[in-house]
Amino acid sequence: PVFSHQILLSSARYRYIQRKLIRIVERTLIALTQHAKVSHFKPLAIEASFGPGKDEQLPPLEIDLQGGRKMKLRGRIDRIDSAQIGNQSYLRVIDYKSSSRDLDLNELYYGLSLQLLTYLDVAVENANYWLGHDAEPAGVLYVHVHNPILKIEQELNEMDLDLERMKKYKMKGLLMEDSDSLIAMDEELEQGGSSKIIPVYLKKDGSTSESKSRVVPRVAMSQLKNFVRQKHQEAGNAILSGDTAIQPYRLKGRTACDYCSFKSVCQFDPTDQEQQYLNLKADKPANIVGKIREELKCKNGAIDSN
């Protein structure tokens, strides 16, 4: 009742919003409870902050820049989960979103979506802080915090309705192609079937289906980490060099201007022939991973030659 000076009790409209928010939280928590029942992964940290400040739980992620300078990244990780499987520890990052979100490797490749894999990098780098030893990166997942609207064509009982709701809470993201960690995330996952909670389909031989799963090989997960750091480095060097070019992107029909609050400052006008979007070409996930691998090879080769 005392939340923000009782604003949620101040009018009929806000009381409706209050009921709606409570329902959203209730539905999401029920779904997370069901996830937890079939998962070997358990929450290790909630709202884990990292950065240069003394009050931060973890140190910042430091990126070397030109001229001997450093960029120190700060942030707050919604949730870090861990699992011990045999002699190997795994960490995964969970991010809560109020809208449906997925990790598009195209956006990562062009440096448009680096947040979640940066969080995973920080979590794995600081595994000793929680576990006392190193850990493997199991992946990153988004949880959509919402109260789903179901389109039902026939009358269902309460149990079937709950099953339909659970489908709406299936997490999206990117996971490491490791059978032990994948099954630990959904212990009901069987060969020849799709997981109800993570974006994985196991074929009858126990391998993952490339078309129905969002997974990358173990070596690719490490390469993605290095690539994300490279993108941060490029952005940091661009800041230092004073790069303020106005050239918003267009990718898969979306643009950087769709939800931008700074149009009056930027004054980018796509109807002006002198001003054009930076058109980014989308590609298949497997091809994106290949491109990232080649770019890292070229960069490392250039560093070695120097």
C-alpha cells in the first residue's frame, strides 16, 4: 500500500493497474515454479551488480582501448543459475523482460544486442566468487514476464488451460550444445522430443536439431564471448575518437528509429536522399557463427603479425 506514496490506490484506474500487475507476477511465478521442478539448475545470485564502484558485488568487465586506456563496464544481472554435473560446474544467465524477446545472432554480429552475453561473460569470469572454482557457460535465456492471452478453439479444463499457459512461458535465448547441461535444464527432455521450457529439440540419437534448437557448439560459445568483447572495444574506441556519425541501421524491417526518443536531436530524415539507413543483411545462425569465427581469426592474425 505504501508503494510510491500509495499511487496504486489513488484512483480506480491505478487500482486496475495494481490488479493487473499482481496477476502478471502471479502467473509468471507459477511458471517459474514449474520450470524449477524439472531443472537441476538453481538460482545462485539475484540482481548481481558489477562495476567499478565499491558497492558493486562484482568487479567491472574491463576492455582495453587504444592509447593504453580502459573501458570499465557496469551493469546488473537479473539472475545467475548454477548446476553441478559430475565434476563440472555450469552457469547460465536469466533475464526478465516485460515483452517477448529472443537472442538474434544477427543483432549480436552487428553489435546491436550485446547485453546478455556480456552478463554471461561476467558471471563465468567471476565463477570463483560463488563456487570457488571455474565453470562452463551453459547459456543465456529470456523469461517473458506477462499474463498470456490464450486463443482457445475448444473448451478446456483447468489442467489443460495451465498446460497452454505454460507453453507461453517457454524461455528463449542461446544455449551451449552440451547434452549434460541441456538435460539438467529440463530433466523431462527426452530423445525425439522438444523441451517445454528451453529452446531445444533432441533427435532420437540424442543430438540437437539445428532447425528446432537455439544452441551453439562449446567452442562457438567461447568465440561469441571474445567477439562481444571485440564489439565493446570497437564501441569504446569510437567514443574516444569522437565518432558521432548519424547512420541508424535497418535489419529485418526494423530500424534503430522505431522506438528512439531522440529524433528531435538527431533529425535523421529517411525521405532525404542524402540520409539513408545502414542496411544490414540478415543471415542464418550457423552462417553468423562462421562469420564470427573468421573475423576473430583475421583479427588475431593481424595482432600476431604486428
